[in-house]
Amino acid sequence: MRYLPLTDADRSAMLATIGASSVDELFVDVPAAAQLAGPIEGLAPHASELSVERHMARLAKQNLSAGDAPFFLGCGAYRHHIPASVDHLIQRGEFLTSYTPYQPEIAQGTLQALFEFQTQVARLLGCDVANASMYDGSTACWEAITMARRVTRRGKAILSAGLHPHYVSLARTMARFTGDSLDIALPELTTGAPGDDMARLIDAIDGDTSCVVVQNPNILGHVADLSELAARAHEKGALLIAVVTEPVSLGAVRSPGEMGADIVVGEGQSIGVGLNFGGPYVGLFACAEKYVRQMPGRLAGVTHDADGQRGFVLTLSTREQHIRREKATSNICTNAGLCALAFSAHMTLLGETGLRNLAALNHAGAVAAADRLAKLPGVELVNGAFFNEFTLKLPTESRPVVRALADKGILGGVSLGRLYPEAPALANGLVVAVTETSSAEDVETLAQALEAELAA
Amino acid sequence: MSMNSEGRVTRPENTASSSAPPTFTGNRALMLEEKLIFEQDDYARTGVDLPEPPKVASRLGGLERNRPIGLPGLPEPEAVRHYTRLSRQNYAIDLGLFPLGSCTMKHNPRLNEKVARMPGFADIHPLAPVDTVQGALAVIHELAGWLKTLTGMAAVAMAPKAGAHGELCGLLAIRAAQEARGDARSVILVPESAHGTNPATAAFCNYRVENIPATAEGRVDLDALKARLGPDVAGVMITNPNTCGLFERDMKAISDAVHAAGGLVYCDGANFNAIVGRVRPGDLGIDAMHINLHKTFSTPHGGGGPGSGPVVFSAALAPFAPLPFVDRQGDRYVLVEEETAGDHHGSSFGRMAAFHGQMGMFTRALSYILSHGADGLRQVAEDAVLNANYVLRSLEDVLDAPFAASGPCMHEALFSDAGLAAGFTTLDIAKGLIDEGFHPMTMYFPLVVHGAMLIEPTETEGKATLDQFIGALRSVAERARAGDPALKAAPALAPRRRLDETAAARKPVLVWKEAALTEAAE
């Protein structure tokens, strides 16, 4: 067994040191009735690398990977090109196989990288400070809502209709048990409308409101100005939480922090982290400095060592579960360290110049694709303003269309029918994401296949 | 061609002094100091070549970002060097024994890394049509099956993103189950030796937390627990094996008592490595337990994540498990989400994360389970327990082992700071171990032991490594008992000496600002 270094001779010698005659004696505290008599049912004996790799490769081949198809899926997870060096760097054993940096003298690599990550995230989202990551965007969003509750001591959160439905679903799950009240609405598939439910949100803010949660760009791809909403929330003593599921957009679009958001959370997967069928991803969490002691999650900070040399440590741990237990700001322990490193390394390679170019490429590709697809008979473009993702209203329900396209080897978008099965008014919606990985040829393939499918 | 082009063989010329003089760079040969990315660039460069974006009329609704963001870019040679230099300031399991108790720092097989990166797993979208991702659903279903088999439980939720998220999953199911029978309860009982995540999780879903006392031998006090049970107690959270490294012998009796009082039993499965393949938690009356795939099933810790925390459920809690989950219908796998849950899973407490869990960890964990097989997994538990007992018995003469007299330990050995010279602490021992080339053990946890040192070697360490570690810890412990003042200055050989955490917390500098940094370093 290749992962187990002890030999039988080692085991015997060690048992002699311990003073036990067999390993079974070491399990003496486990009642006999609880011990498995035989081997694990149905599990084969140990297997070679070759045979395990074959088994897994066979399963992998049953999936249509994004690189093998014209690919236009988004809605919270985006396909971008990741420089080869990023994956090489995160596979260095000193990063991959280290633990949470509890012993800072021998974890400066992780700590400095996290400090750089925090700075990159804070600047990108337009906030004073950011933490060392959360699990993903959806869980970061709920954590932001609970943080707003602690800051304002109020329990009503107003969720924008444009917030990712899975994020809403998670908030509903949690609110059912925590007693928070949620004001929720469904998006509308109306073309030419302002593109968001600002009026509803502003009307709903009252003296019990802890926060307004708004996603930008939103689930339909709309980009909106949050400044007015921020001002109205602040007038009533509520916080504005902004959610960004496509951080590449921030190379082109004004940041939520600049528009007045108090807490900005996001899904960082787009930068440095692959699609991975939904995880692991990396949650981004940033806020105004005055709220930092109410923040969840780990924070790396600057200090000095006994010789006065600059160094980094985990700090403000008195917010966290391992110190404060039931009084902690969150129960989060393990976060997304390695994905945060991937995000940071990719961002370091891009730099501001690269990020802005990448964002411009995405936007230009999406504009061209939206114009091409909106020319198809019966197809309407819902969005006025958008970044790299937009919504089409088809003349028919979009779910069967997506399935038919997939049968032709085209991953043509996300149907709103799948995301909102309970909302017939959204059934004709198709959300199409266009990144730098989608070629003009891919767009043409999609356009022709979609036209054929709609004519059928 | 060799560097030594003249063919001369060199030899040390002067061995008189062994202390190195300061260097111009601050570097120490292979140990290279590395500036922050923000200190080495003018923010205009980039390490990524992209085509010139075509000129299009912006459709951003007038929301163009028009101010500088402040993100430095490094060309690839400098970026690779930056992170490579940083990496070398980290200790890692690839470098040596990493004996953090309750963290299970075992070897991370590289086959698993290779498998996770197969495009069929790494490059598929969570919302791809289910007919295009049948292989991915098969992985989830197959792994779920083995987790149920290994634990003897009825169902498993694959969605939780880490151990603490799994705890949340378990407690939400308990809440949902009790509310469904009109029996809302408000208190969760947690032993003092529990991980901090246990009480934090209970509070996160609005329970009140009360402590259960421990016996003198480091186990849950069954009588005290029974005395506290009542109609307000929703359940207990027990870690088994516990954080003192001991198996809770009374686990079945605890479960029976909790069930009799209408409560449910959550088990923190952080220490499952000690019993995998030998004991099934389902046989102990447990209703829910998370499994840290990044502990028992060898997925890498990555400097603090990502983790993965699937939760197994008893038949009583299975109907309340979260969405989504994978089901098999004939020869096809389906994803049960909100839309289809109503048909046969209407009691689910709902969704707790955006997509389907940590797929990248599932592929690794499944590869690990298949690699070890039935015989290997059982051997994992046995070797992990053997290694821990070897450490315990090899050091109990020089370090106080508060529970050693009561019998063998499981996967981790617990020591206290009793017997150290006045003024010497667990922290000093930890920092001394750093100079010896080892990562320290878990310090000051569990809280039930003064100056706790919790050592979990895991099964992936050989005897020679253990012997060297035992020798090093013995040496450091003897210095701490003798009051060697040099130990107070440890580590002397690490990239940094002891860091001032108090100063960091008093005036937090959490992002780069030139002035603030200068001040903090002064």
C-alpha cells in the first residue's frame, strides 16, 4: 500500500515499545459490538495508480467539457483562460500541503500571499478592507446579511430580484431558522425596462431594514448604478450589500464600493479558479473599515518579529470561533486558501493593464454576440446595459432549446426555466455568457443552431 | 560543462567562524526575502498577452470604471519567482511531519491532483445540462455510496463546503426534523473539549449552547449529560474519537439517552481517521456526522482550504437532508433540485450553497478510497492509532500525559505543560520544535488540559521519521524542564523570529498602504 510507510517489522517494534501485543489492544476502548467484524462491504482491495486512474478517466470522459464545445454558460460561474503558471504555482507542495498559518514563523509564504489577496480584493471591490476568503459567493452573501444584522441590530433584509436564485434560496434556508425576515421578488423579463427593481427596493427600506442586497451585474446580466440605492439605504440607517458573481466585470464597470456599498461580497471563481462543476470556489468579502470587527473569517495583518523585521500573522482572532466559540462572528474555520492563492496569482499576472484588457475583450465579445443573436427571428435582447452576459427572450420555452443544443454539442446558455422553475413568466429566458474563451466562430455556430432549433 | 571550468576541486578555506555575517540583500543564501507585489511594480506592466480588444460602443450604461484600481502586474518570470520565493517560507507536509492534533495532516497523493484536473471534471459548468455531466454525477453518487457504507448511515449530503459548514448542515437537519413534528427545541449541549466550530455553529442557527462536563479521564460525563437532558434540549454535539484522543466508550449509551429524551445526536467527524474501516458511527446511534474530506480522505489543506464536509444522516434525519443531491433513475443520474424535490423529498431543509458541493475534492477523495480499498482503509486507522500510541509512550516520561494512565489513545496523543520550569510554556516548546525542523503540534487545545499539546502523527509517517520527531521533542522538552533561556528566543532559524501578534491586533493593518506599513514595522 503505497501511501503507508510502516513495515510489519516496524509495527512489531512499535507495539513492543507501547507494551501491547497487537493493534487490536489499542482499540480496547471501542466496544466489541461497535467494531466491524469483517472488511468493508463491497469495497475492493487496494488498487494500483494505473487502475484508479483508468476508472476515473472513464468517468471523466462521460462529461462534455467546456473546452470541447462552443460554450456560453454563466449565471454565477464563468469560463476564463487561466495562465499555465497559476496552476503550477498552487501545486507547489509548500502551498498545496500546508495548513492554516497558525505558526506564522514558518507560514510567511501563505500569510504574505493572503495579505496581498486581501489588498487586491479590497481594491477591486472598492472597499477599505477584505478578508482572507470565504467558501464561495453564495455563503459569503448570507454571512454579509448576518453581519448587517449585527451592525444595525435589525433583522429585515431586502433582496433584489436580480440576486442569483441559489443565493436567495440559501438565504431562505437560513432565515427560516434564524428568524431574519427576507423581502424577496422575482426578476421580470421585460425588454427596455430600466433593468432592475430599484424602485421596489427603495420603497421597501424602512426603520427595521438591516440591509439591501443587490447583485451587479445581476442574474440577467444587467449592469446598474447603485449610488441612489446606497444613499436611500443610508438615510434609513440600513447597509447596502453588493454581490459580484463576475469579478472580471470590475475591470470595466465601476466598483460597488465606489457606488456606496458598505459590504461587497463576491464569487472569485472567474479569476484563477476553474469551473470544477461548482466547487471549490473562493468567496470574496470586503467592507468599510469601521465594520471590520463584525467581519467573519480570517484576516492576515502586518506586524514585526523579535528582531524588528516585518512579518505577517493572522489577526483579530477574537472574532473567530476557535477563540470566541458561541460568541464568534461566524462558524467558518477552513476557508478557500488555495483558491484565494490562485485568484491572487492570476490577478498578479494580469495586473490592472491585463484586467482592463480582459474586461474589454469580454464586453466586446458579448456586445457582438448579443447583436448577432438578437437578429434571429422572434428573439429579443432583454438588456439595455450589460457586461459579458445578457438575457434573450426566445419565442418558446428555453429549457428544451438548451437541451436540443446540448445534443448538438453546443452549451448554449442557462435557461431561466431551470433557475426559476416556479415562474412561468421567465420560462422563455436564456442567459448567454460570452468570455474571451468564446470565439466569433463559436458565436456563429450558436446563432445558426439556435435559429434552426427555433424554426423546427 | 561544470561551473568549475578550470578543473580545480574546491574545498572550504576557512572554517574558523560559523556565524554568518549580515548580507547586503538581507537574503540568507537559499532563504530569499521577497517584497510585496505592491512594492515592486509601477502598476502598468502585465504578465498576460491578450489580443487588442475590438473597438465597440460601450453598453455599460455609463458605468465605466474611470479611476485607477491599484493592481500591480508582474511579467511571468517575476510572478513565478515571487510565489516560488514565498512558498519557500512555508512549512508543509511535503517537507516533513506536520503533527497538528485534530487536523489530520497526512500525505496528499499526487494521483488525486492529476485526476481532479482531468478536463472532464475540472472544465465542466455546474449548470450544464445533466445529460452532458453524467460522469460527474456518477462520481458524486459513487463517493456518496462509499461514505454511507463506511459510516453505516442511511443518507449523505454532499453540499457542505467544509467541516463547519457540515456541522451547520447537521444542525439544520435536526432543527427541521424537530420542527416538523411540532417540537421546536432551543438548546444544544456541547462538551468543553469540543472544537470551537461546534458552539459557533449552534449559535449560528440560533441555538443556545450549554457545556457538558468531562470526567477525570477525559470523556463525556454520562451522568451529568443525562441529568441535563429534557424537553428543551434539541441534541448534543460529540466529537468521537474526542479531542483528548480518546474513544467515547459510552457513545451508544449517550445516543440512547439523548434519543429517549427526544433529542438527536450530532457527531463531529473530524477524527474519523482513527476508526475508518473499523467502526461505523451508524452502529453507535449517531444521527448526523460530517466527514472532513480534507482530513480522513487526504484532500490537500492548501494553507487553509478548500475543505469539503459531506454529512451522513441516520434514517431519522435523511428526509431533511439539503438540496441538491444526486439520484439514480435506471441507468441515468439526475440532480434533485428545488423543482423536483417536492415529489419525494419535500421535507428537505433547502439549499445551503450555490451549487453541488466541492466537486474538485470529490474526485480526489474517491481516488483515495479506491486506491486504499477495504484493506488499506482499515490499515490507515490502525497505523494512525499505532503511530499516536508510539509517540505517547515514547514521551510520557518527559512530558505530562494527563490521560495516559487510563489506557491507549486513538489517533492523537495529548500532553500538558505540567513539569516545565517556571515561566516556560507550551508556546516555548512549539517554537523550539520549529528550529528542529518540525511543525509544532496543536497548542492550547483542547481547553480541558492546561497548556495542551495535541499530537497527531497520522499513518503516513514512517518509524524513522517518528523516532527523529520523538528525539527532537524530547530534547526541547528537557530544555523547557531545565529552564534553558535560549529556548525563550526560539525560533532562531526560521524565516522570522517570534512575531508580535498583540501589536498586529492593536492597530490592524489588513491591506497595503505605504504609510501604515512603515509605521507597523517600526
